[in-house]
Amino acid sequence: MNSNPITKAVACNLCTGCGACAGAFPDFIKMVDDPVNGRRPVVAANTDGRKAAEAAATLCAGIAVDYTTLPRKDAIDAIWGPVLATWEGYASDDEVRHRGSSGGAVTALALFALQSGVAGGVAHVRSRQDDPRFNEAVISRTREGLMPGAGARYAQASAAEAIGAIAASDHPVLFVGKPCDVASVRKAGIGDKLAVTIGIFCAGAPNLVATDRLLSRLGVPAKAKLTDLRYRGAGWPGLMQAKYIGDAGEVTSEGIPYAEGWGRILQSERRWRCRICTDHTGAFADISVGDPWHNPPAGNVDAGRSLIIARTATGLRLIEAALAAGVLVAVRGDRNVIAKAQPNLLASQGAVFGRRLVMRAFAMPVPQEKGLSLLPLWLRLPGREKLQSLAGTAKRIIRAKLWRPVVITGHT
Ligand SMILES: Cc1cc2nc3c(=O)[nH]c(=O)nc-3n(C[C@H](O)[C@H](O)[C@H](O)COP(=O)(O)OP(=O)(O)OC[C@H]3O[C@@H](n4cnc5c(N)ncnc54)[C@H](O)[C@@H]3O)c2cc1C
Ligand code: SF4
Ligand code: SF4
């Protein structure tokens, strides 16, 4: 079963579900939505499939990444990847700000890149119309195409599945994805087709089981035809809410706060790969965007603000042009703001050293990551958290039998 490197990456919990392998070799590798294990690639069981998987493994950031390629100049960059400048702000377009997950900065920047000619298309994910529990990777060239993608989808999504379409595009494309999606796209050797890359901060992607649990909490009947499912947006952070077809037409479900939906329902179903992830903020992107949690929202549906990080000269240029054009309204901040805004991400980064140590003790493979020093962050953790990263991991490995190969079942 593990005769090719992509199937092996899935089997060993190294796959992030980015979709790059399937996007690059769509005839031989397909992404499948497995309710428990996530959206993962399945390789054709023949010689062509094996050859495609061997070629695809070179662009897989789930298996390996090289942090030495990043220009890091100080302790801030060593932890978070290059941080040239930071802002806190929002889209000046009220609809974009409202629909956005935080302040709509990602959608505003993407729309500005399209309208100013910086990009000929935007590769992003959005919910599938036939069943909004699932997500699809698309390339949008208009505002109408982009807007349905606004708002984070706390579910499995394979943004890098657009790699083939990006490579075939006549004009450079702006890519939006989670840090693991961006890292694979960066390895794909399609730099001349990438106008800009935007990484959204990410604490981990829950599975379909979690989505179904959320729908049940929202009161959506099990067999009802779902027409919409929102995890964030329509205010900051926004309510989790669904729409479905009931006996008398479309029904809007109860809306529950983000804190309840994420804290009590979704986060426990993040995949193991997310718990050993070392890049939650998009170190390989030109621009990263997250929540400025250190200046929290006023209630569940604040007008919205995004934390915006320029990581490269390309990213800086786009942000400064969007500010000058009035598309973004933002205030420049401190370079060390990520640590203030995301103490949870700093702690999970620290715990990864301990988790991987225990994985090695169980002879489980870990991602190959060159140029990243995790030990200093682990040493900074309080004693109880250090112990938890070791004992908790051992317990989880035994309870979930994580050494057993992951086998994917589900549908495309
Ligand atoms: C699974 C997950 C975990 C997250 N964890 C954190 C966190 O710990 N801390 C934090 O600050 N922020 C986190 N975020 C990001 C945050 O919710 C916002 O997306 C981010 O702040 C950008 O907001 P915005 O309003 O500027 O973007 P918007 O204008 O709303 O645009 C969001 C963009 O993200 C894309 N997108 C949405 N969902 C996905 C997905 N699942 N995979 C790939 N692309 C997607 C959309 O296509 C859209 O282009 C997470 C997001 C996701 C999806
Ligand atoms: S390229 Fe992405 S989807 Fe394919 S195996 Fe690697 S991490 Fe998984
Ligand atoms: S936590 Fe890391 S591996 Fe998991 S989805 Fe987010 S960026 Fe990808």
C-alpha cells in the first residue's frame, strides 16, 4: 500500500491535505473527502500513478520544507518567518469587510490585485454549491466570483489543488490558502505564474465529522438539503450559521458564537498533522493575514479588523498600493505583533518539539524541516505544558493508534 511517496505521506499522517499533488497530476491523483481523516489524495494503483506520485512528492510541503530559503534576520523572523511590516485594518468596502472573516483584508487585497492588473485571477477556496459542507478550489476573475470565498472555512479545503490551473493560466494569479497550501505552491516551480501569495493564519483544519456535529448543534435536520454554511464572517468573528430547505422553504438555523463552535465542537477534530504543524502563520507567503485577537472584537459581530503582515517586497508593494488607493484602511503596527495576537499559536509551536520527540520514540515518521529550531520554543514552555506535550502525545498515539497507516475512504 505504501509503495508510492504520496500514499505513504497520507498513511503516516504527514499529509496536510493541501491538494498540490492532485492539482499537478489530476489524471492519476484525486482528492477524496474522508469523514475522519480529512481531504486526502488517493493515487491510481498502477505504474503511471506511482510515477505521478514520485514527481508530486517533490512539491509536497507536508513531507518536507526548507526554512533556510527564507530571509530571516532576527528572533521575530526566526519564530514566525520574515516579518517586514505589520498593520491592523480592514477593507474600506463595507460589504467586503462585513463578509470577511476578520476585516476582509484578504478579499480586499485580492480584489484590488485583480482590478489594478497585478493579477489576472485569484486562486482561492469556497464552499461547494451542491453541498456546502465541502469546499472547492477555484480561480476567480471578478468580484462576483471572489465574494463567495470571503469568510474562513473551518473545514477541510485543498487550495493548492488549483496548481494545474495556475500553471496553465495566461496571466499571473494571486493565490490564497492556509500556510501549508502556500508552502506547497511555493515548491511547485510555478513562480512566474504567481503574482502574489496570501497565507491565512491557521490553528488547524477540522474534519467532516466536526462539520456534521456543528450542523447538528445548529439544529439542521440530518437529511435536510443544506444551502449555506458559514463558520465566520458577517461580522467579526461572526456567528456560525447554516441555511437549509425545510418543509416551508429555506430556513436559517440558530447562529452560535465562534468561541462555542470552535472551542467546543470543531477544534477537537483537527487532524494530527495540524498538531505537529510548524507554520501556522504563512511564513512562505508574500502576505499573511490573521485575527488581531490582542485587540478583541466588541461582541460576536464587530465591524471587523484583520492583522496584515508583509513578508516580502512583493507583498509590501501590494499592501502599500492598496492603502494608497484607499482599498484598505489600516494602521501600521509593531513587528512583534503576532506573538501578542496569537499566544495560542506560539504555545502550539512550542509543543511541537515535544510531540515529535514522542513520535520518534514510537518510530513514527515526522516532517523533514530544514532550518527550523523548535527546541528553544519548547524550553520556554512552562513545565506543565512541556510534560503535556510529551505525556499527552504518548496517550494520544496509544489511544488513537496513530502508528497504524491511515487508509482513505470517502468520496471525491
Ligand atoms: C481552518 C482555519 C483556522 C484558522 N485559525 C486561525 C487562527 O488560529 N488565528 C487567526 O488569527 N486566524 C485563523 N484563521 C484565519 C482567519 O479566520 C481569517 O481567515 C483571516 O484572519 C483572514 O480574514 P480576512 O477577513 O482578512 O479574510 P477574508 O476576506 O474573509 O478571506 C478569507 C480567505 O481565506 C480563504 N479560505 C477560507 N477558508 C479556507 C480554508 N479552509 N483553506 C484555504 N483557504 C481558505 C478564502 O477563500 C478567502 O480567500 C483560520 C482560518 C481557517 C480556515
Ligand atoms: S502534496 Fe499536499 S495533498 Fe499531496 S500528499 Fe503532500 S500534503 Fe498531502
Ligand atoms: S495547522 Fe498547519 S497543517 Fe494544519 S491546516 Fe493549518 S497550516 Fe495546514
